[in-house]
Amino acid sequence: MYYRISLTCTYSFTFYYRLDWLVVLSEEGKQQLAQPIEARMNPVFSTTHLSFIWNYFDENQNVYSWLIKFPTEAALQEFQVVFGECMYETLNQLSWDKVPVRVLTYAVL
């Protein structure tokens, strides 16, 4: 089954980011999944398969693997940059705009 997806990365004052994943663009507009960004997501990007795979934990701490397949390499790269910045800010509690240049050299996005 294929879905059109929508991704939002919202900022709050506590550096808590939430991604709204897999929003079905149907008549009902049913949301499939929403998850806060966190280290245990264990995100993986595949340029070979144009995909993003991560772990999702539900309210009972059951874990599921999810995959988003992108239509183009450019779409995957755009998502990877935004996601990488949000992940960095969440884990380090430091705004991406305030990261020293010497640190950006080592950041892999």
C-alpha cells in the first residue's frame, strides 16, 4: 500500500521535536503515525533504495519498523537534511543555527 506523506518538524522551547509521519491524504485525512524525534528511532537512510527506515515505539513500548520510500533522490536528500537538523537539535539541545562551524564539519546529513 502506498501513501502520500507529510512531514513536519515543529519547534518548542524545550528542544522537543515531533514529526507527523504518514498522513494519508484521503477524504478522511486519517493520520497513520506521529512520533517524537528521539535517539532510539535508530534512523537509517538508503540512497540505493531511496528510503528511510526507523523504529517506532507505541504507547505500550511495542516497537515497529517503518519505511518511507521517496520518489527521487532529491526528495530523500531534502528530507535527510531537515531530519538531521531536527535530530541534532533534539539530542544536543542546541539550535542548528548556533552550531560552531568546526562541529558542522563533522555533522553527517
